[in-house]
Amino acid sequence: MSIQEKGNISIHTENIFPIIKKFLYSDNEIFLRELVSNAVDAVQKIKRLGSLGQFNGEVGQPLVQVAVDKTAKTITISDNGLGMTAEEIKKYINQVAFSGASEFVEKFKDAKDANEIIGKFGLGFYSAFMVADLVEIQTLSYQDGAEPARWVCDGSTEFEITEGTKTTRGTDIILHVNKDSEEFLEESKLQQILDKYAKFLPVPIKFGTKNESVEDGEDEEGKKKYKDVEVDNIINTTNPIWTKAPADLSDEDYLNFYRELYPFSEEPLFWIHLNVDYPFNLTGVLYFPKLKNDFEMQRNKIKLYSRQVFITDEVKDIVPEFLMLLHGVIDSPDIPLNVSRSFLQADSNVKKINNYITKKVADKLAELFAKDRKSFEDKWKDIGLFVKYGMISEEKFYDKAKDFALVGNTKNELFTLNEYKDKVAPLQTDKNGTVVYLYSNDASKQDAFIQSANKKDYDVLVLDSPIDNHFINQLEQKLEKTSIKRVDSSVADKLIEKDEVNEHVLSEDQVKEVTTIFEKAITKPGMQVEVVALNPEELPVTITMDEFMRRMKDMAAMGGGMGFYGQMPDSYKVAINGNHKLVSKILKAEGKEQSNLAKQAVDLALLAQGMLTGAELTAFVSRSVELI
């Protein structure tokens, strides 16, 4: 019996093709993803029917092939899957899987992203018309007595079904590539797209052939000989490691997979194998890369798959913000496919997946810490940034991480938060019962202040990463009766207010006189002079910026919503140590000598803070030479 039928694709669809061409144009390479994924489905279905005993024929070696013919200007995607009968073509291809193009057109006339449309209404197959002005299907169903069928359509609403020429089970989809899409006739271009979307599909994808070097006996000297042979170019690994059980994998397997995903990258520190089937399906492997302290946000390093088909590396809503620094793969059939990211956010599974990944990462870090603290400490430099970022941005993560997060001091010792509190509370509690943590964000610049603090047996933390400002604020909110001050925010005697008071060696009149001398010696704006009674060993002049003010300015500079403080002029405290012998010397001196000594003492303090530059620095050097 010969099949011959012409007709119109369901009347509702006449507006589809222009829309597909117009809206999907920006991302037209996904036609290959859609057609290859459909072919893989067809192959997997015949395997399934075979295993269920519903198909008794020879299933054969599963294979999908992509072929390009530059002369004929065609791309053909072939599979040895289920195949279709003429009736099935009418059902699946003609009656597109939605009702009413008017609703479709209305809904997507403002769509910006191909992913917002394809798949939403079963349009995967129709993405072929993004690159082809004629699409032909040649197919032969697996059903007993089925006849080959051919369907052809030129992108209008008219189609034709006739008898086909296919003699083996499966489907060929032949795209007659349009003028604007001839770049897809380049093998390198197709190879690149297949590498991106089909690298881990579960059925072998063949794209032409390639030459491989194989052993070919030995030469006269007994050295191995090699020859080139032509082999199928199979572009995918059908069983990537995330589809296997962790127990069946070695460290080397995980490292090899990492190298495959990220060639030329440094080895990862460790990894987490995700595997959950309730209340949603999710598998994957996440790697902790070595991070540099400049907080380079290497986003788009986690790839999202659905049943081994690559979807996107925009995983913002699925992966918690702080883990965007990780690398690896997540695969979940429960993530709505091909849908705009705004829809992703709203999906309840996405939120659950986000929470699961957070918990899994926290558990892994806690386990590493408990199992081998020394190794955890060695890695802290690389993972500290993740952990702090996570504690700041995810409450649930903070609750777990507070037990393994570490802080380090200027002596390179590391402590958990509880250990550190126990260490410093005896000496660093002020008169109001608040424990004061001191820190430096630049140990080499603040060395004089660190040494002053150390003389009092105070401990100084090093908090110098780009997010430590936020981390410090968070710790102050979370830790009971704890205040955190930068070591150069005041003189050592005043950093932690105690009840004991140093005696002043100066009279009230002398304090006024010293204040006047130094106010004249200071030329920089925003400097407030105060004469204080300090240990005579401390520096004669110390310049500091108030902790609160400086922190607000730092956060304003980082865009932390404190813009108002960013506008305010800098203000500094100039602490004159009235008990220092240089101050007594200045009081006794007169005229030029007095002003020179005062200026010199101020400039030394500015120099210690890195605030002496330009002409002032030159003048200071000249004055120093004269004084010598």
C-alpha cells in the first residue's frame, strides 16, 4: 500500500515558524541539542521495550549518528531507535503538543531567550527550522509489518507524508540548511556544539571518523611500531562518573574527570559526590578548587545537566550563591528543562536542591575537620573564603560551620571560634565584660601596632581577605559580648578599656601647651589632637582612625550600602603620649627647634600609617638629614 497524504499542520500553528525563526535565532545552535536528545530517547526506548519483552527483535548496538554533507548542504541526525509509523508522525509531529498558537504567540512575543520557548510546548523538534528551510524525516517503526514513512515540510504550515525509503529500524532527520545558517555545515562548528551539549549523553554519538595511532608490531631493533587507523569519532563518554556509585570510584577517577572538564586547571583540593533520590532526583560531583585570595569569582564553572544532556552553566538559583565558586556537575531530571531562569527560581524543587547542596557541603567540611584536622588546616588558606562567604550568606550554613571555621593569628596559629574565645578572654576582656578581639588586615603595614599589642600579651588575628569586613560584622552579631577592633584603631593602652589608669607626668597647663604645639605642626585636615598618658615605652605620636568610622568607610568602598559614610571626609585621632621623653624635650625646646621636633614626630606617625607621601615625604627626609 502506498502512503500519500498532503495536509496542513494543525490550524493553530500557522504562526509558529516565523516565531521560531525570530525568537530563537539568538541561540540557534540548540537545534542540535534538541534533535540529538530526541534521537537518544528513541534509542533508549527501544532498549527498554527489549528488556521488558515488548520487542523481540534484535536491539543491536545503540547509536546516534550526526553527518554533514557540504555539497548537498544537509545535516542528518540518525538513530537506530523506535522509529515511527505514518500515524505516529501525524500524532507527534503535526499536532504540536499544545493547544492554540494564539496563547503561545501572546505568551512569548517578549521572550528574550530561546530556552523560554523550546520544550515549554514540546517544540524540541521544531527547533530544526531555526537553521533549515526544509526538513525531511525518513523513519521505519520497530512494529511488526510497519512500512517506512517520509515526512517533509518547508517551514510553512504545509506538510507531505509519503512512503519512505528507510530499510532499517530508526529515524533519520535531514535538515536542508538555509543560507543564513551555513556556518553549521562546518565540521569544527558541529564538533564544538556536540562537545558542549552531548559530551556525556548515555548513548554513543558518532560524528564522522578520526585517525588513531595503534601498535603495529616491532621494528628490527625491537622498538614498538605504530600505524594510523581510521576509527569512529565517538564524541561522548556514556557513563560519566556522576552516574556511578562512589564506592566504585577511585580518587584517580575523580581527578581524571576534573581534568576532562577543566583542562589546564590546578588539581582540586577535594570533592563531594552528590546522590539523592528523595524528595527529588539529583546526582553530581562538586569540586573545591584552589582559590586565590583576590576572590576572583570564577562563576559558570558548575555545569547543569538533565539526564546527561547539558542545559546551562547559569546555575545561580540551584546552587547557593557562596558555592558558585565550586566547580563540577549537577544532574537532575527534576529541574524544569528549557525554561527561563525566572521560572527556575519559583520552582520548589530548586529551593530543595539548593538546601540539600548547602547541607551536603557543610557535612563534608565537618567530616574533613573531624577526621584529619592537620590536613584541614593545611587547606584552610584555600577553603576559608568559601566557608566565610557561606557563613555570611546562609544562616543554615553558619550554624554548622561555626564549629569548623578557623581564625588565624599573626603567629600562624589556627583556632576554632570557641578555642579562640577561650584563649583570649582572660587577658582581653574589658571593664564592661566584653571580650575584645584584635585583628590586622595588613600585618606588614601594621607591624608597629601589632608589636605594641604583643607587648601587653594581646593576641592579634589576621583578617585580610576581601570579605573579612563582612565576616567581622557577622561575628560581632553572633558571638556573645564580643567586640572586634583593628589593631591600629587606637593606641595599645586604649584598645581594651581597663580600670587601671596611667599617671600623667604633665600638668594641665603643659597638656594645653603640647596640644597647641602639635595642632600647629599638623597640616593635614581631619586630625584631632589628644594628649594621653601612656606607657613611656609607647611611641610619642600615634595616628589612628576610629574603628566604627573606618569599617563603615571600608564597607562603602565595597558597595555595602554605606555610601553616606563614603562621602564623609576622613577623620583621625592623633594621640600624643604625654609620658614619652620626646614630648618633655619638645616642651623645653623653643622656636624653630620646637616646631621641627613636633613636625618630625607627627611625620613619623604618618609614615607608620603609610600616610606620608609626595612633597611632605620629601620635606621629612630633608629634615631628618638636618636633625642627624
